[in-house]
Amino acid sequence: MQRELSFPDGFLWGASTSGYQTEGGGDRTDWWAFEEARRAPEPSGVACDSWNRWPADLDLAAELGLNTYRISIEWARIEPQSGRFDADALAHYVDVVHGIRSRGMSCVVVLWHFTLPEWLGHRSATWRDAGAPAAFERYVRYVCGPLAPYVDWWATLNEANTYSSHGWLKGDWPPGRRHDWLGAVRVYEFMARGHHLAYSAIKDIAGSEARVGLTHVLPWIHPAEKGSAFSGAVQAYWRWLVADHFLGKVRGSLDWLGVQYYYDSPCRTFRLADEDGVVPRTDMGWRIAPEGLYHVVREAHARYGVPIIVSENGIADASDTQRARFLLDHLAWLHRAIDEGVDVRGYLHWSMLDNFEWAAGYGPRFGLAEVDYDTLERTLRPSAGTYGGIASANTIAKGTGDGLTYADGTPSLAPE
């Protein structure tokens, strides 16, 4: 960095995880059934065994100096059969959220992160089922009371847009439907109903001061470098599809919004153009465009008028040669947005651990900690030290990152 960048007092510095991707043993979910039907690239199996090793995972986060940790609750563990709850599973999650707090970290809990109980998911309707919102509310009411003393930020749903796209349009996630546009629209409708019911339930049980929101992936939608003079209609349609259509349905029941940003979406006249331009890429092939984080948090705050937490931002980088540069550049752009008055409360990196990356399996490596999938040993990567230093100081010191470049030789993409 060319100058020191200090963040607001009380800024949340954390890491995110999700239950199915790290815990293992999710055999009562629709995703597990999808794997057994050989519709997923590989089985999730024990994942990172975080169901048993969660204290070690929290210790790693605390060791880095992080002050916030995000988890998700697996609905299928809590309610393995419709209307029948597992008190032991709930007690486990109470132990986890208490463990987060006892290590001096704030706790962010996501109540639904892509997987459904098989009793709901085995029907091709899943979230498209008219009974799903009420079933979700029933589950939320069961878990909320015991968890509430330890939860600082509640998120009802994670990335409704990603779920709808992969499950009903691309078909590589459960229920595996392709080009079902009507189904995708109905899923949005029922998920929005589920959010409203869950929002009210949490307020009823945890109190009116409980902070309830959700998380949503937001790409930076902008004209491509070439051939973009008439791309406005494509940009408007893409923005409506991935953001406004769903978030417009829930905006009256949001105390905060979790913005999840990974890449940009440049638009040509008639299509997206993510192959356009020579830019650094992640191991997933995604474009690295840190400036986009600045734009999406500004737009989200202006449009929805609630505090923002960057609840996911990260990079698949098995060699750990780009992650530190990626972190620094995104945080520099985020700092610019805060300087301009955007109410950003925190930054949670995706992810604390390498994990099961859905239709991409175990290939991508997003973790601050590397996981040896044979021994399940965790090892903090060098980039984790860079992040931990920033989090501990609440500041990016001048000169941090000097000499770091992206894999293609691109230097810093931080603002001037």
C-alpha cells in the first residue's frame, strides 16, 4: 500500500464457513442424495470433519487475530424427519456458537446454506414447494431460542440467486433442473416468503434488537472494454436477474445485507463477456477485479439503505501465490467505499478452510488454512498471516504487499 489505511473502530474481521462444506456426514440432505445418484463430481464424505474438529478450526481463527466467525446450521441435522427434531444436534451447534464467543469473536449464523433435509429435497419441488416457507419457519423457531444468546448477526438465507441458477437453470445442483425459468422464479417467491417468516420468528424469540438479514452474491455488472456501446439492456437485465428481483421482495425485512463478491460481469451488446480482456484469473478461471467490490457495496447500500457486511470474498488459489495480493487490493477498494460514507461493518473472507466446493468438488482451494484431505490436518497459509496482521491492527500498514503480484505478473489492482 502507498499509504496507511485504517478501518473504523469495531470493524468485523472474520472468516466464513458453511456446514455441509466442512462438517461431513450430511447423509440426510438433498445434496447427499444428489451425490449418491452420481450427479455430483465426487462425494463430500467427511469433508473437513469440522463436526468433530470445530474447536481446532475456531482456534485457528483466534490465532490469526480475527474477531468474527461465520457458520451455518444444517437444517437436515436439526430436523431429520419432517416435524421431528434432534435435540442433540441443536446442543452441538449451541456448543459451537458458545465456542465462538468464548474465544472473543462475534458470531454470524446462517440458517440455510444451500442444503435441504431429504424429506423436503427428495420432492423435485424443494424450495419450490408451497409448504417450504412454513417448514423453514418451524425449523427457525426451534433453533433460535437456544442459539440467540451467542449470535450477533443472523442471516436467514445464503445466495438465493446462486441456488436458483444452479438448481433450476444450469442443473448441476439439486434438484438438477435445466432451463426451468418458471421454476427459478417460483423458487425466488417461496424463498422470499421463507425469509419474511424467519425474520419475524427471530424477532419474536430473540427480541426486536436482533440483527437479521441475509447474504447475496453480487457481481460487478459493467460494460465490457470492447463492443459495449449498447450493452445497457444486458446490464439492466443481468442486474435484475441476480439482484433486484429477489432483494426487492425482501427489502422490508432486512436489518443488514451480506454482500458476497468474487468477480465482475462485463457486458456486451447482447451477452455477458467475461472472456473479454486480459486480466488475472483465479484457479476457477474467474476474473480478478477488486474494483468491483467498491461498486457493489456502494450500489447495495444506496439501493437498500441498510448496513453492509462483506460476508464472502475470496479466491481459489492452491499455490497461495495470489491470495495476499487479492486480499490487499479488495480491502483497499473497500476502504475507499467506507471513506465515501458507505456503511460497511465488516469483511469476512471465504473461507477459513479448504472445503467441498459443491459442483466443483474438492479441487478448488479457497482456505486461509490448507486442509490435507488424507489426514485432515489444517495448516495456515502464508496469506493468512497477511490477513491476520491486518485484522489485528485494524489497519493496512503502508508498504504492505510491496513486491506481491498476480500470477500473470499483474501488479497491484488497488486504487491509486
